[in-house]
Amino acid sequence: MTTKYTEDHEWITVEGDIATVGITTHAQDALGDVVFVDLPEVGKTFAQKDVAGVVESVKAAADVYMPISGEITEVNEALRADPSLANSDPLATGWFFKVKLSDASQVDALLDKTAYDAFAAG
């Protein structure tokens, strides 16, 4: 299992050819209390950096970008029902969607934890 990060503050954990995507702790700290999430449709295909969803908080709304290209295989219905999971557990139960990778080499270009932490501290 490999976890990588984007400069748009998404995390991605890859297991085989399926990746789980969510927002980072840094992103949820900046947003504040999450009150709504708009998740992508299962079966829809996105290119890397496409907007795949939206997260809204009491402070702001932010786009959720695709860290890699692929097809949405699952969305987190628990998160849709309880958006506060993005605040209470953003790196586990607060995941947004799962995607089948169309180009696994894109994962290699993403940030590792050390590089992301340095970027986020910025």
C-alpha cells in the first residue's frame, strides 16, 4: 500500500489498481467544519487534475481534484450522509471515492509524506 499527496491537498492510497482518495488533514484544518460534500458518479472517468467533487465548509467551498486518471468505482456514502467524517477522520473513514487507475505511473509523480509536509508548511 502506497500513500501519496497532491499540491491540491488530496491524499491517495494505492492498493493494486484501485486508489482511495480523500482530503488531507491540512485541507480540513483550513476549511473548518465540513457541512457538505459533492461526490462523483460511480462509473465516470476523469483525467488527472479534473475536478471530481466539491467539499463545503462553514468557511468556504473547495474543489476536490483527481490525483490520477481513472474511473470512479465507489463513493463514500457514509461521508455523503455525515460530511463531518472529513473533519473527524480525514485519512480513514472520511475518504471521498475510489478510482481504478488508468495510468499507474502518475502515482510516482505525486508527493510523498515528507515532501507534502514541507509543501503544506510552506
